[in-house]
Amino acid sequence: MAEKKYSCEWLGRTLTISTGKFAQQATASVTVRYGDTVILATVVQTKEAKEGMDYFPLFVGYEERLYAAGMIKGSRWIKREGRPSDESVLAARLVDRAIRPLFNQQSRQDVQIILTVLSADNENDPELVSLLAASATLAISNINWAGPIAGIKIGRVNGGLVFNPSQEQEKLSDLDLTVAGADNKIIMLEAGAKEVAESDALAAMKQALKEMKPALDLIKKMQAELKLNINEGAISQSRPQADLSEDERQAQKLAQDWLAKNAAQYLFAKEIPTDKKQERKARVTAIKEEAVNYLLGKKVEVVLAKKITDELAPKIVEAEVTRGILERGERVDGRKLDEIRPLSSEVAILPRTHGSALFQRGETQVLSTVTLGSPGDEQFLENLEGKSTKKYMHHYNFPPYSVGEVKPMFGPSRRDIGHGALAEKALRPVLPNEEEFPYTIRVVSEVLGSNGSSSMGSTCGSSLALMDAGVPIKKAVAGIAMGLASTPGMKDWKIITDLQDLEDGEGGMDFKVAGTREGITAIQLDTKTLGLPLELVAETLERAKKARLEILAGMNKLISAPRPELSPYAPRIISFKIDPSRIGEVIGTGGKIINGIIKDTGVTIDISDEGLVSICSTNAEGMEKAKQMIEDILREFKPGETFRGKVTRVMDFGVIVSLPGGNDGMVHVSEMAPYRVGSPADLLKIGDEVEVCVKGVEDDRVSLTMKGLDGNSELWKDEKGKQESGFGGFGGFSRGGRSNHDHNHRDRDNRHGFRR
């Protein structure tokens, strides 16, 4: 196919979608250019379905290429890109969450979408352009997908909304919201915010649906003109009847009728306990067993009976759970639609961590711990935006025992990375700034039990643990996951608070909202519908606020403010500013001076380019010593100050005496005693300790005197070194060992090492 291009002006920049040139063996491919950011999107679908799989096999990959930003990897030994960064994983997840609901979930054909960043201008977000590219390539493919959709980013600067903001605008923004949707329906949300009100967030979403229309219309135009397999959004919910044999068709009807008649009795039976997930799973198991027994009684072969039951039972159970909520306002576990499961929390439960908390909501149980480190413990990042650092990290672990399973453990999954990033985003707005609290902060949330929104449990646990650690966060943060029961086409729907297990089915959503009492700090929405109307989103935000305030009230009863003192096991940090132009004096050639201080005191020292010095240690004495050593190096000597120092050099016109911070000063022979000293060597030798007073400082040269100081009285006993004749004429010695004698001696002095 010849290359075809489609362009429009969108929010002040040109958006161009091209196809037919790159990756011609893929099922479909496009490149999308916005500004100078270019994304290649490819999709491939296998011809054969996978047997024995109980989910739709979709994989979305996001590939950052450093050449896109004109960069070569900074590692000295490895120059090619390695495993995807966390940022790449999060970008892939964002696109996945936006497009996944629009596929035929009954399909078992592999679909792989790969998004490759070919060019990045550091102005237009590759993540957003990738979302558009994925939508465009699916729209022109022959894959059954109910799109297209579009996406847009929203910021808020000085109270005004900014759409597809630049990086500079993002730095000034108190809102970072990504919306995906189509035709006035929202299908995916991702947001970080600085305590934004629910009404303001909703207004931004409403305007976003209007502002994304040019991009959506461009994809629709491309789709229509290429005349490929454009579907109308119809998604098959079961295997076509033509694929079934007569025996299968009869067995399916028998199973369907029995399940439809009896499933609700098992699910909502009042006399059967429903407090635990295992109890509810046992009910589903009982439904399947009884259905199989019924089919066996109808002379259906056992293999076919189990196969048909396994296919139908989950769908009918989901349908009955939804019907119970919609028609009777009844949940399987007996809760009201707006009721949160029982809450409990503990803090300071681990003896040697810097902070710890256990948060539990129903059967979701999360242990969060805080570790405080020096500024030098910050994480170094390298991506398309260049090199940067990160001082606050939240890591999330989801071991298989948390859901009662046995599985191999291969490190954090994409889900683990995503859930950790969401909790991190929720807490970031309340963290202290670097000058107020210079520590590097790492929070780890261990999911000990999971049944509904462990990411929001991690948010609550992190907030408690940070307070327990004495981190001066501005406010407590909590989060809740909201669910949904709905009919096809959203003709009827009801929102549920704090969803769990059986409630997360077709026609549902996982709408997570985190924040403080004052406003939202993070949002993440996934849905199993073809899009949510704005009135549903508005009600969800208000219901989530009510639940969040209830959780915060419980958390505040346990600990309402950060502890005034850090854990005794946490390092302490002393921070102070120095003149940035003098940083080199503290560092020394090849780091010799600063490394010497570190070795001598056992501390860690970090110095920012702005001159902020941070000394970190669990040893208070060592920290104070290191601070004094740095201050001594940078000391501005003043006349009248006295010191005790060692003689480091003896010359025929005076002696060099060591001063604090590796500095030196000169005592001229005429200033060595209350009497005339003939030769400095007659009075002093290298290694002698003497008391000196700063006589004067001129052009960074320090002149010293020993006269009039009681500390030298023993030295002058018997008028040691006294001589009737002598010579004079030397006026001082510079800081750091620079000489002040006349030009005739300058070369000789330098040969003898006067310079530091």
C-alpha cells in the first residue's frame, strides 16, 4: 500500500498520522507525529486461537529508544537499551488500560501492539502520542475492536486549564491528568494532583472530551477512507452457536437454564457465611459442582459437563452479582452499596525499621515500611528527557501467598510497578521539600493479603508509615477503589464503594481515587465497559470523597501527625549552605579532601551544585566533627582569632604554622617571641605546637604572631633563641600555603611546597 498521510491542527500543533510506509508485514502499522515527537505503532494478531486460555491475550509494549532524543546511554560498558524502565512500563500500562476494554474479550487470538519512540522533542509527551498511535493502528486493522478513541493531557497553571502542556508548563501545573475516551464517554483516567477539588477535576475531564475531538475525528477519517474492517463496537460474549455440535448446544442450554435459575440462591443465601473471599469462592465452586451433577443426571458426558459449566458459570455468576446490585441494591457479602469493609491499622510494629505501619481493609492487608537515607542514596534516572534523580520511591510487592496461590517469583511484574507508582503519585504532593527534609525516602509496601485494591491499601499504609518515621508530610493521604454494576449500553448502573472479588466483572470498573481531606492527589480508572458518562464519573468522585474521609478519620485516630523525632536507627542529617564557588576547596583534587573527612569521621557527605552541604550519619559526634572540618576549610580568618597549631616548616625568616581546615599561616621571625630571635631554627623545629594569633589578612594571606600568648610562655623560658642581631622584612603567609615574601624567594618557596 502506498503511503497515506492525514493531518490536522490540534491545540496549536500539527498532528499527522501516516500509514503504508513502515512495518508493512504487520497486521497494521502507523506513525504518528505531534510536533517533533514521532511514534511507530504496530499491531499483529495471530491467525489461530490459543486453546485452554481463559482470558484475552493482549500485550502492549512501549519501547524507548535513546536515539530518539539524540542520546547515547551513559553507562561506560553498556550502550544499548536494556530492560524497559519503570517509566516505559507505566506508559505501556496506560495505553493497555485505554484500549483493552474495546476488544472482544472472548477472543483467544494473540494481539501484540508495539509502540516505538522514533523521535522525542521533549515538548510533546511520547506517552500521549503513543495512545493516539495505538488507537489509529487498531482502527485501520481487521481486528475486532470497538474504537477508535483519543487521548489528551490536561494541566492547570495559575488556575487555568492547559491542554497537552509542554514540559515547562507541567512543572508549574498542580494537575497532571490524562483522559482517554470518545463521544463524550470516558474510558481511562490517570492523574496526579496537588489536592485538587472533585469539581475542578470533573470540569477538566469534561473539557478534555471536547478538546480531544479533532484528534478523534482525524482517526475516524483515516479509518473511513481506508475502508478496512470497521466494526460498530459489537462484541461477542460467547462462542458462535455455529461452532457448537448438537450435543454441546443441548448441554449448554441445560446448563444455562439451571445456572440462571439457581445461581442467585447460592450467592445470596443468608444462612451461608460470606465474610471471607474463600467462603464466596466456595459458593461459586458449589454452584459449579451442582451444575455438573445436574448435567450428569441429564445424561451429559462428564467431560462435556465440566467444560460447559466452566465456560458458563463465571459469566452467569457475574451477571447475578450485577443483577443483585442493580435490582435489589444487594451485595454478596451483605454490605450496603456505599459501605467500606472493616478497617484496622497499626504503626511502629517492626523494631528496627525507620517507620512501619500495617493497614487492613477487609481482607486486603498491607505492611508498609520507610527507610531514610542520605541525599546520595537518591535514584539516578536516564531516559528520553535526559538524566535526573529521584529522592522519593515507593515499591510495591505482591507475593503469590497474598491470594493463597503458588507461583514462581521473578521480581516485580508490570502490575507491581504500576501499583507502586500510583501510591507514590498519591503521596508525592504532601512530602516536604528537600531543604526542609533532605533525606532520600524509600517506602516498600508488602501486600500480605489481597482482595480488592491493594494499591489504595498501600497508599494508606505508606501515609501511616511516613508519619511513624517522623517524615514531616503535610497531611495524611488515603485512597479507595470504587466499582460499578451496569447493563450493556449503560442503560442502568449503580456505583459501589470498596469493590472486591466477585464485584469486578463485565460492566464494571476499578476507579481508584486518593487524596487528603482537602482534595485529590491521584486517580486511576480502568473500566470493563465501552465508556463511562460524565454523570457517572461525577457521582463516583463524590462517593469516593465520602469514603476517603471516613478512612482518614480512622487513620487519624491512630496517628494524626508525624512523630516529632526520627527513629533512633535512622541517620541524622545536618544541612547548611556554602558559597558554590568554593565547593572545589571542600572536594579537593580528585576528591582527596572530602574523602579524607569521610574516612576520618565515618559520615556521608553530599554537596549540591547550589552549595547545599548534607552530612549524614547515625553518629552525632562524627557529624559535628565533619561540619567543623568543612567550616574550617572555608573559614575566613579574622584578626585577633587564636589557634593552636603545629610548625610544618622552618625557614630562615620565619615558620609556617598549620591552621584549621588545612590552611597555613606565617609567623615572621620578628613575631616569634617577646625578644629578638636570631634564627627561627634556634627556637622551633617541625612538629612543635605553638599558640598563634591572626595579626592580619591581606589578599588571602594570613600573618600570625606568637607574642603575648600565654600558651607559648614555656617555650620562651630562659629566652631560648635570643640573639642580638637578626633580620626582618617579611610580612605574612597566604591561606592555603601561598607565600608573601619578596620576589627573590618566590621560586624557592614554591619548590618547597608552599601551595596546598
